[in-house]
Amino acid sequence: METSRVAAFSDGVFAIAVTLLVLDLHVPYTGGGPPSLAYELRLEWPGYVGYVVSFATIGIMWINHHALMRHFDRADRPFLLINTGFLMLVAFVPFPTGVVASSLASPRIPDDVRTAALLYGGTMVVMALMFNAVWHYGRFRLLRADADQLEVSGITRSYIVRPADVPDRHPGGVPQPLSEPRAVRGHRRALRRVSLVVRADRADYLTASRRCLEYQVE
């Protein structure tokens, strides 16, 4: 099968996935009385953060997927199955995004917040692993004869699996305050249980989810 058909189908799935993300953003209804519309909009901040992070993540994956496909000269049945599994996870992203946004909007039950963090982070890790499978199968079986080996080697080095170390610090290296909210500490402990981070062309999915969950500290 020609790779153009695979790319076209994949583009459609990516487009639908990013479109579904906006369905988790709800228009507040105040009925013309208190509380104000501005107040109700502020309460929806977890949905905004989840939308931006997940949209950016899916967008990065779409760019990377496009870059990979141009190195393959055909698509066989095993590759189609692997790519379909990857796209299944891409289409699933709106669900954990909505779960995380809902748990952050009313973090009254710490266990629910940790569960949401694990669901989102786990989804990103499994999706990144499937992305690795797409590339590694393709580079061994479907690589074009005229592919730039230097570029192929560079992509391969960026698709590695390494142990994750999520420190108790902000990205800038500033220690967390002692008064850190309990819900955020729960997010951090949950994310530590995800033991792998897969780098896909400098797209660190677990870091994206961690930053989303730590937004309320700022």
C-alpha cells in the first residue's frame, strides 16, 4: 500500500482528535445573576489548560508522524496494524484530558486526582511507546532506498526509552514551597509511578502532563 493513503487516514484521525478536545470546554451559564460570568469562566481554568496541553501534544505528534512517513516507501499489513493502534490512542486523548480537567476543577478526593493523573500520564506513555513501534518497525522493514542515513540515525537516537526522574521541583529548579497543596503532592506521587518517559523527536509527553497538573501552583 502507498504511504499516501496511510498518511491521509492518519491526518483525519489527528484532525478529529484535536477537534474533540474542544467539547470539554463548557459555556458557563449564570442566568443573569451572581456569580458573574468572569467568575464562572475562571472556574473553568482546568479545561483551558487541558485543552492547550493536549492540543499541543497531538499537534507535535502529527508533525513527527508526517516527518516519519516521508522516510517509508510503502506500508505493509503489520505496519498498518501498528499505526492503527497508535491512532487509536491518539483518538483516546480527549477522554483522559476531560477526566484530568474534571478532577482539578473540584479536587476534593485526593485518590480521584491521583487516578486522573495516572490515566493521563499512562495514556501519554503508552501512546509514545506505540509511536516508537511505528518508527522502529518502519526503519527496519519499510525504509526508502534513498533515505538519508544521517537523518534516520538522528531520528532513531531521539526515539529512546529511558528511566524517568520527576523531581520535586519546578522546571526552573525552584524548590516547591512547604505549603504545597495536598492535591499537587498527590499529582507528583502519582506521576512518579509512571516509570518510563519516551522521547519522540524532543516531545516529552509526560513532562507536558506534569506541567498541566502543576499549573495550579503558579
